[in-house]
Amino acid sequence: MSNATRYLRIADDFPLKRGGSLPEVQLAFETWGARNEQDNNTILLFTGLSPSAHAASSTEDGAPGWWEWMIGPGRPIDTDIYHVICINSLGSCFGSTGPASIHPVSGRPYGPDFPELSIEDIARSAHQLVSLLGIEALHTVIGASLGGMTALAYSIEHADQVDRLVSICSAMRADPMAIAVRSLQREIIRSDPAWQDGHYYPQAGPVTGMRLARKLGLISYRSGQEWMQRFGRERLADVRHSRDMFDIEFQVESYLDSNARKFVARFDANSYLYLSRAMDWFDIADFGETDQAALARIRARRALVIGVESDSLFPIHQQRALADLLCELGRDVEFVAMPSIQGHDAFLVDRDRFSPVLRRFFADDILVTEQDRFEVRECATSG
Amino acid sequence: MSNATRYLRIADDFPLKRGGSLPEVQLAFETWGARNEQDNNTILLFTGLSPSAHAASSTEDGAPGWWEWMIGPGRPIDTDIYHVICINSLGSCFGSTGPASIHPVSGRPYGPDFPELSIEDIARSAHQLVSLLGIEALHTVIGASLGGMTALAYSIEHADQVDRLVSICSAMRADPMAIAVRSLQREIIRSDPAWQDGHYYPQAGPVTGMRLARKLGLISYRSGQEWMQRFGRERLADVRHSRDMFDIEFQVESYLDSNARKFVARFDANSYLYLSRAMDWFDIADFGETDQAALARIRARRALVIGVESDSLFPIHQQRALADLLCELGRDVEFVAMPSIQGHDAFLVDRDRFSPVLRRFFADDILVTEQDRFEVRECATSG
């Protein structure tokens, strides 16, 4: 964990949506910028499945964060203006309570006895953190991928607190292809004998399964077009065909392998399994009779919805559907269709496209009066 | 193997493109229809990675084949007119020599000592079979997926024998996304301890690895749109949430599992590994200085190239590129872009779209004079 990481014990006996409860919950988080006098400049950032709360560097921790180019002084999410909180999701393994945490009574890691986790639990735990920090209103709740689902849940269930919503490469519910990919990732991990039905602590656990699951993740996060440009059919320089015909030969195989090995070293397998399943279960229909009714609970005055044309895991029609529904409900919604070729991961890497869109959204800053706000976009969305 | 399966020992000491040789090669094949008097009505059909030679039923074997609706009396490939040969690819496990075959000297299965296999080897072994059958000219060489690559290799290397070429959901070379998917499938299989470095015979071998690899195959063969229509977020009727949160819950998970279990029961893991790697290596550039030069070797008078818009494994731009190049070379080429939602597998299941296109192509039958042939299509391709 980073030097910048702060920890708060946010609850004793935290009941979970799908049943069971956690005897205590701690969340790890980082903050950037300062709360202003009116205390209306806080942006709450939810992460995707695997990042920590270290979204950007700071004086306490100079290491670049996973959204380094997005957050900081003068950056699109300008920490000279905004106070940003990024939370390590409940269930993750970077300081927040998760399956690798020690159960306070048994003294052993929860492992597979961790109760079933839902996106709503992640959102509600974050709300308790925000409350403990004494923050009553959020300027924006923002998230991508799993974080976008969490931002949506937060904006519905704690509607009065959220003035703006930013949903990136996310969805109102997982579609069956995304469920299939994640289901296979989980089965790969669980099929590794080292998983030991989740009781692998203090060992590293299913390292092979995690490496393979991560490779499948990368395949689903990126696009064929990008890899054609980046790798083509390039071979490694030192391939010895005669040794092992199944060994790494193509650059794309090498890329997958080195990325996956880095990932395995830092992520807990059980956390992965729990957060992955939580994404399958998430369904906006759980918040209301219809999608419209669920979204009608959102009180955010403005929303920015971003999709990526080459995203195969959260296809852009899912973002468009969310934007259209919010628009029909009379919300001030901007929908942006990014022509990035980096697939689902574009929000992490396509700085040139994402920076100006987020900068513009947040440049409409908190000191600007209502009348000066961007004009309401039409329902016929851009891109 | 089917009652209709025939076997021919086509070679002693069959040298392979990438080095090494096989001391003997047997191929399994099936035929439908009869050779006509002029002996110019034979269609040679190559399969995808996993099917056997049993493409359709016959009097010897009434069981439906993998392309049952395409081949038979009165069907698009009309066996009242044509003589059809389908070959189980060299390296496969349905009667043709492959890694599970017994090495004639050692008396044990080849296993991982099987030499490196290439698409060109599959094509050349087929050519030897055709020659042994005394067939000098082929009306058409046709194949989809791996079979399309084989058909391409055959049409280049045995150009004088091929009058027409049909390439379906195939490519001039594998792109890095397809290589990544297959590389991961192979690693999943090889990571299963039961693979035993390929020395698992007479045991079934890496059953778990094969099941998981097949699931990844299915994910790459189909499309999210299709699964949204077929499965949506439907649950199994008998899910007991409280038992195992990672157990099969969604219909799409159940579909993957039942399909994968069937597959594992019938396919040899080493065959899978060898044929999979052969697809990665295939590159039209190996046949000439440039793609144009390679394709210029094809002497087929007509070509039909079919791609599927939702195919993520062999994206349609790959078929379009093949058709465009053949067109530039002055060949009579028809390109058809199928709007099927079944992805790469559309050729196996989208009967409504594929039947009329193939029927039309083959209805231009061998008795029609040159002048009556369909008019030459323009290079600006349809669809």
C-alpha cells in the first residue's frame, strides 16, 4: 500500500445485500486536493476490478497512479479546484476488507467464507466512508467499468448526495458475453489445484490460474485492431523454433505473458473471484420496477456517459442505452462515443481522447453559476 | 469413426514443412455422390479445427454430419451432381495420422514427439489422397476457418488442379488477436497437470484444460449479440445461491459448460494443440514475395469469399482483403458479407443465409457452358 493510503474503519457488523455480514469493515482510500469552504468540491472515484486507491501521485507518494494523467494540479480532474477521493473497493486486497483480510474472531483470513459481495455493498461502504469524513454532498461520482457500476449504484441509493455522475465503459447490467468471459476466468482460477477451494493463505495461491485468467482479461479488455497495429505478426527476436513449439513466439504472446505475470504478483485470487461475480450480478433492475424507474431515482443534475466503440466487454450500445434513458428522464446528459481502438481499456490509456472530454466536464467548475452551465445537450447523442 | 469413413495410407515417410517427417501417413475421409464420366465434378472439403470427415449423413452412416444441411441430394452442395470428399485433417484424431496415432517403430503414440505441423502439410497430404484416388482435377476446393486456410494453401500449391475456390470465415494469415486467443487456449491445456507434457496416453489427458479451452473457443466463435438474444441474463431454474456462488447460475454459463463437456469427450488434446499452432503460423506471405505474388499463383477461374460481420476470430476485413486482392488479380470473385449474428460459427448454423449463397455458386453447374456462367462480379464487393 502507498504512503498516501489512509484507512478508516467504517462499520462494525456491516450487513451485505445478498445475506451475511462482516463483523468489521475497513476501507483504504487516498485523497488529492483540499475540501473548499463550501465543502462542495469532492469528487468520489470508484475503480475498476483490479486497481488500488492509488489513482495518482501525491506529495506522500510520488509513484504514478493508475489514472496519473487524469488527476492532479492542472489536470482534467484538477486538484487545485477539486478534492478527490479514490476508494479501494470493499472486497479488494489493497487495504480494504476483503477475502484476504483476517476475520476478527477466527484470527484467520476469510477466504471463501467471505460473504457474497455485491456492487451495492461496495457503494454503501463508500457512502459510510464519505459520511465519516463529514462530507454531505459530492460534486461528482465517477467510475469506469466495475467502478461505473458502483457509481451508478451510489447515484441511485444515495441520490441526494450526488450532483453529477460520470459513467465510463460501464453498463446498467452485465450482458451474457461479459458473464461468459468472467465465468471462464473464475473457473480457470478455481481449477488451479493451488486455489485449494479458496483456503490457500498464507501461500500466494493459484498463481497459474490467475496468470491465465489475466490473459483472458487482457484479450477482453483490448481490441484486435489495436493489437494488429501494435504487434502484427512480429516474432520475438530470440525464438528457437526447435525447442518448444508452444513456447512464446509472437510478440502478442510475450505481451500477454509479461503483463499477466505482473498482475499475479499483486492481486489476491479470492478478491478477484468475488469482485468478478459481483459484476455478473449487478443489474439496474434491482433498483426499480423498470430501468426507467431505477434511473429516475438518480437526482444528479448532470451526467457524462462515455463509451468506446471497440469495447467488446462493455459494448458501447450499453452506454448509449444508459445515456438515452437518462436523457428521456430529462437529465442533462452528455454521451460521448470514443473512436478509440484500445477497447475497454481505452479510459486507462487513450489520454488524447479522454483528457479533453473530462477536462471540459470538470471545467464547468463549482464557482460558475447555474446560468453559465453548459447548455443542455439534446437527447440525440454525439458520436 | 463413422461406418462411412474410408482410410488410405497416402505416404511412407511424409516430410513436413517445418522439418521432420512422418514414417507413414493415413488419412480418413468420407465421400458423397459419384464421380461423373468426365471426372470433373469433385468438390474437396476441408474442415475447421475440430470436426471429423463426417460432414453429412449417407447410406453407410445415417447420423447427421457437421454440415448436414449443406451436403446431400438436392442440397446446396448437391450430391446428385457433385462428388464430395471431406478429409479429416492430418494431425487430427478422427482416423487420420496425428499425435494420438501409434508410431510404427516405437509402437507408442507420438504425443509431443509428433513433428511440427503446418497448414501446408495438411493441404499436401490431401493432395496425395486426391491423387491416389485417381482424381486429376477438382471442381472446387472449399473450406471454412482452418479449412479455409487449407483450401487457400491447396489452391496455391496445387493450382492446376483447382477450378474454383470457396473461402469462408478464413484469412490469409492469423491476426494477433486470434493468435492470443489460441495461445491462451493452449496454455490452459498445457497447464493442466493431466497433460503431462503431452505424455498422457492411454489416459484421456487434460480433460479440465480442454474443457476450459473449449469454453474460450466458444466465446471467440460466437457474438455477444447472439448470446444477448439467446440467453440474456436468464438464470437456471434450480440455482441455489447459498451453495456455491461460483457455480453455474446464468444460462450462458450452463450452455458453455454442456457444450465444452461434449467436446472434451471426443477430441484429443495434443491434436488440438498442434492444429491450433498451425493456424497461428499460417501466412500467405510464405507462398510469394508479396500477398499479390502468392495469390497470383492461384489458377482457379472463380472464387467465392464469405465473411461474417460478427466474426471476431476471423474479422470480416480479412475476407474482404482476400477478395479484393483476388479481384485485383483479375479473378472472377464474389465476396459476400453475411450479416449473421452467430460470429465465426455462422457457417455452421446460419443455414438461411449460407444455403442460398452456396446453392447459387454450385448451381452454376459443370454442364453449363462457359458462356452461360454468372457474369463476372465487379471488384466493388457486395455487402
